[in-house]
Amino acid sequence: MILIMWFNSSHGQKSLAVVPAVDLKKYAGTWYEIARKPFSFESKLKCITATYILRDDGKITVVNKGRLISDPAKIKTAKGVATIPDRNVPAKLKVQFFWPFKGNYWIMDLDKDYNYVLIGEPSFKYLWILARENKLDKDTLDRLFKKATESGYDITDIIMTEHDCGQYANQ
């Protein structure tokens, strides 16, 4: 989801393309994780969300939450800060969950109505699909997987996020 890779590494494939524009006011709010490449922070979680809160200083507070698969009553949370290093490329963010490490958060595809997003980073190691609802239709999901593959990602290890937290779903 968002605790991106801390160190960049070069990748022998094409460079990662991002969307030309992002309206952060529309982007703000809560997103549900639909799918991801393996990521240790989330390995024992389900019902994962990412919430983005715009700050007066131009930064974005990032709050990632998920429920433990073994005990959905328990929540694991990570809080960080996102910045846009180059205002001319607003789809290339940096996220920091603990000092001094920052990870890349690049918006590769974004629905015109801000209903879903494909997020990657230049090492091609991490990838997320997020949506405003806790599910995404098959055609959209297939199109996003295709875009990821065409961009250079190996998606054979993709993980579909469970959203079966019942009574805990909106807590």
C-alpha cells in the first residue's frame, strides 16, 4: 500500500510512466486496498485502507490501517507524511513513515472520477491498486493489471486483499 521501498534500485526495464495531473483535494480521503505485490508490513493484514489528509503546510498525512487476519478486532496502523518534491510532476510523491527513509509513491493510473488508482515505484518491486469501495469490477481490475504488466511489473505474485471484516468494517 504505502510503506514503499526505502532505497531505489535500478531496473533494466522501461521507465515508469505516471499520470500528468493529480487534484489532491479529490485524492484526499480513504481508499481501500484491492491488490498489492507482497509487502512485509501488510503480510498479516486484511481490510486494509489508506487515508490521505491534506495539511495546511502542503504536505499530506498518510494513515494506513489494516486488521489482523488472526484477530480482526485488532488494528495495525502506520502513520506517515507524503510530499511532492517537484510540483511540475504531482504524481510522483515521496512518503516517509520514519526518518530518514522516504519511499516513492508514483500514481501510474487514476480514474477521472477518482474511484480507483494504480500506484507503483521505479524499482518495480511494489505495486498497489486502491479504490474508494472495497471491491473493483473485473474489467477495471484486469485493465489495471494489464497496465502494470505493460509498464514492466511481474504480477504473478499479486495478492488480492480480503475485505471480510464484517462488524469491524467501518471502525
